[in-house]
Amino acid sequence: MIPAFFITIRLIDILDILLVAFLLYQVFKMLKDSIAIYIFIGFFFIYLVWLIAKALNMVMLSLILSQFMGVSIIALIIVFQQELRQFLLLIGRKYLANINIHFIEDIIKAKSTIQTKQNNVVTEEIIKAVSTLSKEKTGAIILVSNSLNLKTLAQTGVILNSKINHQILLSIFFKNNPLHDGAVIIYHNKILAAKVILPINSEIKIDEKYGTRHLSALSTNIETDVPVIIVSEETGNISIANHKTIKKISIDELQKFLNQLNL
């Protein structure tokens, strides 16, 4: 029985396995530092269960999981749209390097240059706003992300979807503004929402020098893996919740951090 099994393996089968392994490795490498890796692992586990159910002729489970798989493909495309874009861009660049089409590379570089300039503008506007908020001791919470869809969280507040401008940010956190009580979400270079209600995990322990604003920021970072900027209303100190920790930072450190985020 064992020899017969090995005879049925063709060269094309080995190539097929290697290609699938390579693709899975590339996907893992691209997602390993992101919260999206857990979604991918969960989907892959369900896919394996589906294959086992089909192999064992478990009709009911196979039918349920096959319906789920059909919907999940569309859901994955939506959830991983940013990662898919990066993956396709990576493949495209490697292909262009091999066939040496310089004019297309120039187009990509030009677009990248424009994007970098836009990112610098966004960072500067955030820095101007946070600097002023800090000097005036105006409390603020700002979520910043391009990689994670925060639209569900945004629904707890008021959707703005406006361009980023430091004056708009300052007006939002002005104490007499009805939008000031809550967080602002900056998503894909826009102010997506204001007056956003953030989750608070009472089991999280933080230093006594931090208040409720900092606790909600850290709770959100732990839950979503999204960086959160905090300005203290009492001291004007700037802090950042990132990688499940919270720490005080200077305005220069914040600018460096935002530049690394590549907004």
C-alpha cells in the first residue's frame, strides 16, 4: 500500500505543494506583525476542518462549512484589502525588476513620492494639533491607523470623514464643542470620526499617575492593536498607548513615531 502511494505522486504534485507552501509563507511573513494574522489563522483552521469533513463524508458539517467558506472569501478580501494591495505591489515590483520596464517603475516611484508628501502633511497637522493641545492642557485621545479597519468602533461616535487639519482637530477637542468628549479616529489620512466611545477594561492595571482617559486608550490598544495618542487635561503631558503599554513621550518623539507609521 505504501509503495503504491508514492508511485501516484507526480512532479507536478510536488511543485503544487511547494508553491502553496511558498504562498502561505509569504502571507504569514506579511501578516505576522499585524492583528490580522489571527484572522488568517482562524480562517485557515476552519478551512482545514472543512477539508477533513469532506474527506470523512460528513455531509451536514461539510454543507455548513462550504456555505461559510463562500461568504468568507469575500469577507477576507474586504478585511485584508490593505495587505492584498501590499502583496500584489510586492509581486509587481519583483516582476518589473526582472523584465526591466523602467517607465512603469518611474510611475510607481512618482506615486510613492506624492504619497510620502501627503503623509508628511498629515503628520505635521497632527503634531501641530497635539502640541497646542498639550500647551493649553486640553484633554484629547486620538487613534491613528492605516492598517486596521476601525469603522465599527467609529460607529459609536459621529462620522466626519473630513480632511486632516490641525485647526479642525483643535476645534473638536475645544471644551465647549459637543464633540470634545470622546476620541478622534484618524484613518487613511482622514478624520473618520469624533466623540468615539472607547472600551474600558477595568482588569488592566496602570500607574496611578494616569487617569480614565489613559486607561481607555490602553484598553483600546490592547483590543485593536492600534496606536492611541493621549493628551492629559491635568498636566498637558503627551502619552502614547502602543504594543500593549503606555508611556509619556515628547512632541519630537511623537513626530518620529508618526513618521515610522508611514501615514
